[in-house]
Amino acid sequence: MEELSLGFTDIKELYRSYMPYLKNGGLFVRTSRQYKMGQSLALNVTLPDALEPMVVSGKVAWITPPGSQSSSPAGIGVAFIDDKAQLGPRIEKLLGGLQNSAEATYTI
């Protein structure tokens, strides 16, 4: 399984990348590489308040191709499948009130 590393240094970037509407949560990964829907990946994620990365496995659930009509960057949305590290709940705790923000995200 391919592993992707993501490091978030600020909460706003985490907010723009988090996908709370997926069943177990997920993250948008900026990339110009091509992936297939349903492709399994492992995410190695470092949150703004963490020193060590957390690993979560997931599947590609969203694709924004390069040059899409929206102003969103190219990338993929990875839905969390096996979240033993409880990454989704940790992200939601960090985001707090931002989750109801009207600020644009990289997906919806």
C-alpha cells in the first residue's frame, strides 16, 4: 500500500483539507499524481499540535484533476477506513468552532 505524508502547520490549512462529511472523516491531499477511485493508501499525518505523525489507512473517495474548472487545487480526498489512532476525532477537536465556518475548503 502506498504511503503519503502530510504535515499541517496551521489550523486553517487543516480545516481546508478535512472532509467531515465522509463516514469516518477524511483528508484532501494536494497532488498532481493520478490515483484511482477506491485505491488504498496509508496517510502519515502530523497535526499542528503533534510532534509525531499518526498513520491512518484509507481509500480514494474524491478526485480533483489538474486544471479543474473550480479554483480548487489538484488532489485527492482520502476517506479514513482504519483509524486506530483516532485521527478523525483529534482533527475535529482541533478544529472546534471552525467546522461551522463558511470559509471555502478544497472540496465542498
